[in-house]
Amino acid sequence: MAALPERPESWIRVCPEGLFVEPAGIYIDPVRPVDRAVVTHAHADHARPGNRAVLATAETLAIMRQRIGPAAGQTQQAVPYGEVLRLGEVDVALVPAGHVLGSAQVVLTWRGRRVVVSGDYKRRLDPTCAPFEPVPCDLFVSEATFGLPVFRHPPTGHEIAKLVHSLALFPERAHVVGVYALGKCQRLIAELRGAGFDDPIYLHGALVPICAIYESFGVPMGELRPALAATREEMRGRVVLAPPSAIADRWARRLPDPVTAMASGWMRVRQRARQRGIELPLVISDHADWDELTETITELGARQLWVTHGNEEPLVHWARGRGIAAEALALVGFDEGGEGEPPPLAGEEEPPTGDVLPLSAPEDA
Ligand SMILES: [Zn+2]
Ligand SMILES: [Zn+2]
């Protein structure tokens, strides 16, 4: 066995609270309350309550306040994309990560060295948020949610067309689509609108507040209606969006003969769709797939790679094979119940090729 490469970037390290940038005195996406936090985006596993000072984009802060109220941070500093701040001895900037509204990579420059902490990200276009901005760096800190070569997300338009086709095929049936409340819900709506779907879209109550925040930041959603107020007849042939936990629940029983769909990168795993009773799996993810991960690492030209969470080992192996000093940080506390969902059952996932998959899977994927 080759020895692990050492970490030349000794000014950034993993502590029990999370990733600590020592000369700036900040933690990035801390898992325990800290004095000064920089938050990449508002998914629950990255944006936790109880930090004293929080720095993030205005969009991320607005969503955090909606979700966790005053616990979003005693003092909150909104930083626009691209603005450079001096924190301690470090120049810090937030640049778009393309993951959800307000999502940011943290660009840290200290003594001529540049580190980019990407949070969660994707590369394909999303009409609801600014596209990922590649920033060349010495060390890239990446997620690896879909860090296996079996994960290649199909074109989004292809998945949207499947839903539109099913609506035409079954005009008597409601189409209930499981979506995570932050990101996937609004993206699915925007993608449908972009495909020319102008009908009202019905929402489970849990999805309404974040849609309103997206609209307040200038992301049009078209006509949205509360599902609770609609009659059974009215919902025939309609698209109804609900959190994944609600689609198999008592809540969905009032829908007329529903076609059960779910929009998630995990829908690539057929067994997972089957076990959840998903009739119409839509492979739409807000995370980079294998090609996006490897192409991004190549594009940034980083000589060092740290992989935070997900399927770390295959990506580390891939990078080392290309002469990049890569290692898995194995950060704990990420991607388990990120959207208020119970963690999936151990062994639930089975990839189409029989490769190894993680025992837990993110709920924001
Ligand atoms: Zn996320
Ligand atoms: Zn995450």
C-alpha cells in the first residue's frame, strides 16, 4: 500500500466542528455550532443552526431564516458572488456552485496559494440558479455524492419529456412527483415551464415557502396552487409536487389514481425506485455525476484534491491515477436526512452494474 500523501495545505484542517481555515478563523459548513461560519448553501446538512456569526449569500441566508428562524445566526453577513473579503489574513470570496439558489463555492487565497471548497455542485445548466464558476486552484475540495462511474445523469430535457409524455398518456391521472423542498422542487417547475408546460402546478404545503423565496429573488415559477385546496376532480391530469416522504403517504391517497414519480439522481438505481414504489423515475440531480466530477477536477488543474462526502474512494483512486495528491476527508454529518427525510435503509441501493454503493445516501440528491 502506498502511503497517504501528506497535506501541504496545513492552514486548513478537519476538526470535530468541521473544516477549519485557521488564518481566517472560520469554519466552512460546520456540523457543530461555532463562532464564525461560512455556509455554502442552505441544505440542512450544510446550514446548521446555532452559529454566532454566519457569512453566506443573501439567498442562502433568506432560506436559512425561513427554515431555522433566529438560529440561522446571531449576526448574518450577506456577501454577493465575486466580492473579495479579507478575513484574518485570508482573502475569501463566494462564487456560484450551480447546486441550488444561492449555493456558493468558497475561494480562499492565502500567501499565494488558492483553495476552493465547493460545497455541493453540478455543472449542467439549472434555470433556477447561477452556473458553476470554475476557479483554478492549488487544492480543490469536492463532494462525491455520485462519485462512481455508473452514475451518469441523462440530459434533463429527456427526463422532463418523460413526465410530459406520461401526462398526455394518462390524462385522467394525477402525476405526483417526489421532490426535495429546496432546489429540486423549483428546478423541476422551471424545467417544465421551459418545456412549454403552462398549466397550474399543485404543491404540497411543505414546498410553498421556498418557492416563494425563489420568486422573491426573481426566479419565475408560473402559476402554483396549494394541493390541499383542490378537489379530487380538479387534479386529474395535473402535476402535483410533494416531499418524497409524502408521496407514499396518506396525503397522496386523495389524489385521483396517481402516477407516482420521483426526481432524484438515485432514480438511476432501479431497485431504489422499485422499493419506493416509484412508477415513473426521473433521473434529475442537483449533484455532479461522475463525468462532471472528473471533468471539473481536470479543468481546475488542482494538484491536490480533498473529497468531503459521498463515494470518496473511487474519485480519490481516479485522481491519484492522474498524479493528483488526493485523499478522502470522510467528513461526518453530511447527507443524512438533509431534507428532513429519514436516512435510507442500509443496503437499499443496488447499482445497475453491481458495484459498491454507500450505505447511506443523501436526501438532497
Ligand atoms: Zn446540497
Ligand atoms: Zn451535501
